Amino acid sequence: MSRRRRMMIAVAATVLGLMAALVPGWSASAATCATAWSSTTAYNGGAVVSYGGHNWSAKWWTQGETPGTTDEWGVWSDQGACDSSTGGDPTDGWTQRSFTYNMQKPWNLSLSERYSYDSSTGTHRMWVYDTDEPMSEGSTTDPRTEMRWLQEYSSGEHMWDADVYIPASTDGATVMQILRIKRPSGTPATDFMANSYNQNGGTVKYYTGTVLKTGAYDTWWNLKVAHNASTGKIQVYVDNQLKLTVDDRGAATRHFKNGVYHHGSGKAEARFRNIRYWTR
């Protein structure tokens, strides 16, 4: 880089800093996120993709090389942070697929006692009580009413997408998870859980940690969970804004689940509509 170019960059950075300091509410806006990177897409030199909240530019032809995993001499050049809220839908570049599921509910109850479907709105409603039995007699797991997806995967990119409604007071229930149905001995049972807590008008967290959404009670909002099983990355979007990028827990065969898997007290309920399955 020439001395003149370095000086120009330094001056620009100084001006941006002064603007942020002197003008209340002013900030340098992040670039709009480009179309999300796909491990199966071939990119020519100059192609721009988004991954992990940054835009990346390809220096030459590439396929299957994850942005951010190579050093400065690698194929991807970091173009800086991007704002997914101003970009396209996270499903851009994905293909919607059909999906099938089985219902899991307390073993001693009929399905209609813990599940209903409103065909006029396409709404699936699931509820359970902390005093309910597990899904199979003799099981030591917590009570649940869940849709157990039958599409199992161990590689490729898969996305769960739905509008979610959690009634007030639902506390300690998992409303969506990625279950590791076949996994090495001693490894965790799940890669991801979205748990609802009775905090701040309804708080949804990644397990008990990262907050994905507050004010989640008694309103419809959209949740997308995209899992690249080939690279081991999970990205979580709330109302199409990227909220979390996290590693999965290693090689396994998985499937999606949604409903209420109740670890708290009292009644837990969740509703879902516009449920979609995407791959790429």
C-alpha cells in the first residue's frame, strides 16, 4: 500500500471518529450483507458473500472454503462488518423443501389433550404441564409436546424457519432444538436449544446464555435456525436479523424439533405457523 493511500485512510478514519463524537446519534453504517455464503456454490474471483456478520470478497475461484478460516493469504478477503437487517432474507439462495414429522406427547394422554391445529390460520398449538408424564412410560426425561421432524441429516446445510408465539408465563421450556439423534458416546444430546424464560416480557435464550429475543410473550415473531453440518456452524436469526453464530457439538446425525419440552414449573405453551424447511 502506498504512503499516500495510507494517509488517506488515516484521514478518513479520523473524520469518521470526529463525526461520531460530535454529532449525537450519528454512526458509520455497516454495509448491507451480501447473499449468504454456501458451501456448495462455486464462486468466481470478485464474488461477494456474507458470513458470520461480515462481507467477504473472493480473490479467485473457490468452492467449499469457509470465509474467515483462512489467513490473509487465503481466498476470502474480509470486507468488514455488515448489517443483516438491511440485507436480503436469510433464505435467499436456499430451496424450500417439504418435511414430515411425528408428534411426541405425554405417553398416557391422547394427542388432542396437548395439541391442536387451527386450519384457518395454519397454527399448531402445543402445551404441557410440569406434572405431565414423559413421552414414553418409564422415561426420566421431562414432559413434552413436540413435533419431531423425520428429516435427519449429518452433512449439508439445513434451515428451520417458523413464526413463533409464546404465551406469557411459559418459563423454562425449550421451544426449538436440534437433537443429535445418533452421536458418539459421551457427547451432548443437542447442538442447539431455544429456551423461553419469564424475564423482560419473555426472554428467549440460546440454552441459558445468549439472549436471542426479549419481549417474546404474546406476540408473533420469526425464528430461523440455519445449520451447516459440513462446517459445524449454526446461525440464528430473529425477525431476519442475525443474532448468533455458534459452533455445533461435533459430528452426528440430527433432526429438528419444535414445541414445548418443559424443564420449568406450571404450564408451558408455544404456537407455530408458517413452518418451513430449507436446504442448499
